[in-house]
Amino acid sequence: MAQTVKKRKISGTPFRTTPFQQKHSLEFGLEITQSKHNSIVTCVVCLFCKWFARSGATEDDGRERNRTNNTKYWNPPFCKENFAGHLTSPHLNDFAEYKAFSNQEKKKFFDARKRVQESMHRYLNSMQTVLTIPISKGIVEVIIGDMFFKLELDEDNEEMELIIKTNTLKLFHQQDDGLYVAKVSNAILYNLTLQHTSVGLSFRQTSAVIGQHKDVFGNGKLLGFNDHEVGKMVRVNVGANLQVLSDVLNHHDV
């Protein structure tokens, strides 16, 4: 009796190779970042991640999650539901505004944000690195001078001026009109300091990381930066932000 041989059937579904549809670029705010020589798209990026901060709710799975700030990229297969799912969570508000625009308006939606970012990069890379920041007398003398620093008592039980307070107030130069001006001589260091401390690095850790930047890139503008200099930069930024809040609250439209 002849024995029959059955071919084994491979279980499972075949790998999806859904190609990218050009109309999704405008519909979901996407940009092609990679493609093959035959024009087949291999990677796209979310322009909302690229140019805007994330907002809205995180995935509602019953667990608390820290929101990521990573830029979202997609590779094949390019599924419409994946684009939509991403945009309705971390970019809920911005995407809702985007959807209400016409196609012509959508094409210009990211241009303004892009110009701001590119202008900042050009500024940081320019030769002019000195920043001049005006700050009111009350912010410098009362908030930064008195509230930030608690005076210590000497051996005679009298208040003793802190050296760190004296050095900090040297950053602010009073003008004839009573307004103070803080001068930052290195905009690149100032920006790096704010970026690193904003994610939780201590002053000492920030100075160490900037030192690593100097070693890797050989940038002499980052030389000799210690934790005391970091503290100065941060205090100037605190004063600058308090001044912005003061200007807003004192504006006639508020």
C-alpha cells in the first residue's frame, strides 16, 4: 500500500508589508526620513514629536507611567491605526487643532515652529554668545538676595554675610534707573546648563557632563566650568523667569 506524504502547513499569518501612503503625511503630520532607491519608504517620523512637546493623556491601561519625550519613528508595515493611536495620546491637543485646518493650512502648520527651532540653533552656533537679561530690583534684592540665602550667625551671634550670596549678587549689575542687568558671557554654556539641570542633574553632575562634552567635541568654550558656575547660571535663569512672570502679571491685559 502506497504511503502518502502530506505537506506541512506553516501556521500563522504572513508578515505584513503595508507600504506607506503619501496621503498619510498630511493626514497625520508625518515626514519621510528614509527610502530605498526605488522610492519605497522605509522610515517616517512624527512631526508633532519633532517640533512640539507631548501633551494629553498617556495610555490608559490602569498603570501610572512616566511620559516619554522620545521622538516617534515608524518602519514597515505602515498601519494607519498606529499613526492614529499615537496622535490621540501624547499629542491629543495639538492634533485636534491640526485636524480642524484645511489641507493648505496643514502644509504650513509646522513651519512657524520649525523657524523658531532653527533660529535658536543658529543663535547658539553664532559668534555672539553674550546674553543680557534685565531683571527688576525687587527680584534681585528681595527674592534672590534675601529669600534664597539665610544669613549665618558669627561667634558674636551677629548675622554674617554669606560669601556665596555676595558672589551670586555680583552677577547682577544695577543701572542708573535702578533696574538690574545680568550678563551671561557664554550662551552655549547657559543653554547646556539649563538643559541638564531641567532633567534632574545636580550642579556637580551638570558640570561633569559639560566637561565630557568638552572632551568629546574639543570645544574650548566649555573649559573650566565647575558646579559653582552652574549655580550662577541657574540663579540667573530663575531671576529671568521670575521677571517674565512679573511682566505677564503686570501687563494691562491681565
